[in-house]
Amino acid sequence: MKYGNVIDARRDGTRRHIWLCADDYGMSPAVNVAIRDLVVRGRINATSMMVIAPNFYRSEAVSLNILNASETRVAIGLHLTLTAPYQPLSRNFQPVRDGVFLSQQEIARHSFLHWLEREVIEIEISSQLHEFIAAFGRLPDFIDGHQHVHLFPQIREALLSVVKDVAPNVWVRQCGRIGPLHKRLADGKAIALDVLSGGFRRLSNRYGARVNPAFAGTYAFAKNAGLYPDLSQVPSRAAGRERGDVSSRLRRCRAPAARPAHDLARARISLSDR
């Protein structure tokens, strides 16, 4: 099926462009510093903000905006967060437990059983979006979801409604892969995201929201998967302008779950076509 809302993956007609994105900015001071360092060194070109995380401040927005002062080094997105251990921005948000969001498993169960109230979800999404706007002085370049929660039923409808009303030109991340089916069967989590993303793309098309055409960078369900890429081994823009080389290098390189110089143990690195 063709989707008219897919953002152009080959704008110059010859080269394939990608976003190499580190999620979870705001999760911890170490993650924030590491992501900024990777941007400066040209190892990544996108990051997404957890505006409700305890280590996201207006000063962090200033630091990122400075990186884009002379040229656009990094696309900055909103990392929609609706799971524990974080607290909602909006008043009277439900469901919560002890004042914080439910776990990913619990919010998934509520969404698939259609137990959520769409208006309540829309208010929280709008609150996080406006918090981003207040911090950066503009709309985000894109929107995605912490723990892929934006792909869940009811939540995706609420998100796309807010995007249509407030940010119609902002693209939204879908997490479906491309390529031969037999090469995509080994990763159970990625298969689940493929299925959820199929519905998300169809719904996005109806809402007129733009999405990325391809995605890579899922992590295994195992807690000790340790699949964080060693971005020091990914060629920078200065090392090679042909960004199509990055995706194959990224899939091959692996690093320990935590590194002394760059604590990316909890940040999420993903790859999106554009």
C-alpha cells in the first residue's frame, strides 16, 4: 500500500538520507552530556526530548539551540512519555498509580482494551507539546514515543489529533521496517512494532500526518541485550558524506551497556529514513 504522507526519502534523487537519533534526552545528566557530545562530533543528527523527565530544564533547550546556531546540526523532537516512573504534566490525568504513569505493560493493556479516555490522553499530549514549545520557542521537528507508546491504540488517535490541530507540518515516527520478510522474522519485538506501525501509518494517512518511510534500531526484550551501538565507530559527516553507509555500519557495531565516557546505557539510538 502506498502512503501519500510518507516524507521523501530521496530528496536530491541520488542519495539516501537518514536520521540517526538518540532518544531520552532529559533522562539523566550523563545522557544529556553524551548526546550533545555526539552531536558536536557529528555522530548523530537527531535527538528527542523527555520534557517531563527530572533532568530536562529550559537551560538544556538553550544548550541544544546553541548547537544549531551557525548551522542545523541536530533535529530536535518531542519524546512523548506516558509510562512510569514519570509524572504527568496535566492535572487529573488517569490512569496513574501513586501519582506516576502506569508501567508500559499496564498502559498497553489499558489501550488495547480501550480503557483509556481519549480527551484525557489528548490533554496530556498537548501539555507535553506546549512544554516543548515553551522551552525551545518553536514546534519540534518530529514526535516519537518513549517505549513506543505512541503506537498503541487510543494513544495514537489522540496523538494524531493533536498533531493535526497544533503541529500539522511535524512528522511522526513510525517504527515499521522494510526489506524481505524472511530477514525480519528473527526479532520478536520488531515484528510487534511492524504490526503496530502498519495501523499507525494507515491512521496517519487519514489524519494527514507525515511519517518516516523506514525505521531500524529496536532492542531485544532481554534485559541484558546490550545492543547499544558504539557510535564512536560510526563515520561522521566529515568522514563521509554518503550517509547510506551509516546504516550498515550501525547494524554491525555493538557496545557494552554503559561506557565511562558516554553513559548511553538508557538512551535509545534509532535509525529513521527521511
